[in-house]
Amino acid sequence: MEYRQLPHGGINEKLSVLGLGMGGIHENSGEEIESVIRKAVANGINFFDLCASNRNVYEPFGRAIIGQRNKVFFQLHFGAVYNQKGEYGWSRDLNTIRDTFEWELKTLGTDYTDFGFLHCLDEDDDFDDLLRNGILDSLKELKDMGRIHHIGFSSHTPSVANRVLDTGLIDLMMFSINPAYDLEQGDELGIGSVSERAELFRRCEAMGVGISVMKPFHGGKLLDEKTSPFHTAMTRFQCIQYALDRPGVLTVVPGVRGMDDLDALLGFDNASKQEKDYSVIGRFTPTAAQGSCVYCNHCQPCPVGINVGLVNKYYDLASVGDQLAVGHYKKLTVKADACIGCAHCDRRCPFHVKQSSRMKEIAAYFQQ
């Protein structure tokens, strides 16, 4: 399993690139839920999103992590609450949210959460309510007490996400990322243009804000040609790799309904590059997205050894002020100025990027 360092975290805060969402697992027995979590951890998965559709998930999850709390990281959402029947709902009331948090920690058998999340900030009013009701201030207090180790938030909306990032308090953002959303072929939750979404992801990486990815399969629609907006089925591994290649992404968190779903995901770690190659999306890339490098490296191999995708990524990040990206570029053994203009990459790019011209542009930028 690959692990990625949380930029604002300690040396041991490394998240597995494959995480799990608990939204759909509640219909199983407690024993089945516990078995899924234990098997996930045994196979190297250490990151979990605990925004569950029913509160009956928390007790078996807590049992599963007994004796191995230090091996797992999870998100608890401040705003996700449960009624007397255990059903999921929303609240912006501070006391209700605090009571839910205390119940969650007690049921999980822990005294802290790794990430305390401002829940589902899709509208400006959502963020305004959290500020007005003192919920963000409450998270800051809990962090000072050590009961929350990091503050994060979940959103589907770039403009709202940027407002939250402006606070300078965020260590992790949960965002919806998949080809349908990023290429403006999704549903009402695929908010933002191609460029707005790409700019948000680059900003996160430049700020050292990690991203955990929800909805990587577009609610399963991308996995079936009958429901895919592209009328072509993608695989789970292609969708996961696509999300992992976006700037700032640390972990992808698909939901699981039970052991079969977990087993279908566990093969990702050992899958071949061919099985993870998502360049098929180049066939249905809209005009608005053409000409933009998505770092897929389908253009490889470069005859002179340029890692074209990585060079593009460092350039895009450096151009929005990420000085770490400048340093990373300068440490590359083969840089953009090694390009011989053979156009091999131009012919192979599924997104019609003129990479040979772009290498000249990138080389000139870093030589300033």
C-alpha cells in the first residue's frame, strides 16, 4: 500500500492512498461491519470517513480498532447527526453537534478524532451558519484541547471551498473528484468549471492542504456504460488512479457496502499500470478541457527521459505560488529543457496537449 504524508501532520501521519467510506455499510450486521474494518486495516488501509448513514456503524467500528487505534485515521463530521432511529441528518446547532461528537467518541472507544470536519459546505450560507453559530470556534477549542488533531471540511463547491481555505485553519479538504465532475459531465454535485476545479486542487497543494476524495465513481455511474455520462464504462482502478493524480490528493475514499466491495478494491495496490491507465477519458474530453495536461503520463516513454506529467504538475503549481514545487522541479534529473521536439508526446496525448511546445514554455519559466 502506498502512503502519502499529511503536509501539516507529524512524521507518522501518512494516509493510505486507498481509504474507505462508511456511508453505505450500515445495512450489514455489526459482525460483518467489524470484519470489513479489520480486513481493511490488515491489508494496509488506514483512513476512514465516518459520515455514516446510520449510527449503528460506530459501535462495530470501535470494536474493530480496539488495540490498533494508532494504526487508523478517521474523519468525524461536525454537522452530521442522527435521530432516535439512528438515521443520518444535518444540524447547524452547536449543542446538538457537540453532543453527537461526545457520543461518537464514547462509542468508538477513543478520546480524540484525527480530523474534525465542518460538514458539507456546499453553499455560502452553510459556511456563514457555522461561523455564526460558533461551530468553527468550537473546533478550534477542541483542537487546542487535543480532542481534534486537525480541522477539515467537506464540500462540492469550489467558491465555498476557497472561502474556507482563506481561514488558514484547514489541514484536509474532502471534495468530490471524478472525470465526470472535472470534465463538466456530472450531476448537480459536480460544481465548477474545468478550470475552477483544477485551480482549487492546485491551491490546496500549494497551501499544504491535503485532499480526501469522495464520489470517485460518480455514485457508481462511471462503472456502467449504461449510466456513464460518457457512455463508456471505466473501472474502479482507473477512477481511483485518476483521483490520485489530481494535485493535493492524499487518499481516495470510495464507499463500501460490505465485504464484496472491499475485496473489489483491494486489488488496486497490486494492479498494473495498464489496469490503472485512465487515458480512455481522452476520447470524450469536452472542448473546454482539451489542451490541459492531467498528468496521466500516457505520453510516456519520453525518448530523453522527461517525466512529462510531473514536469507539468510542478509548473502548474509553481505558477500559483507553490515554492516547494519550484524546489521539486529543480531537483529533477531531467528537466523540460532536455526536450528535443520529437513530438512523440504530442501524438500520444489523449487531451491534445502540445507538450513539445509546452516544454519550451516550462523551461523558460524556470530559467527566469
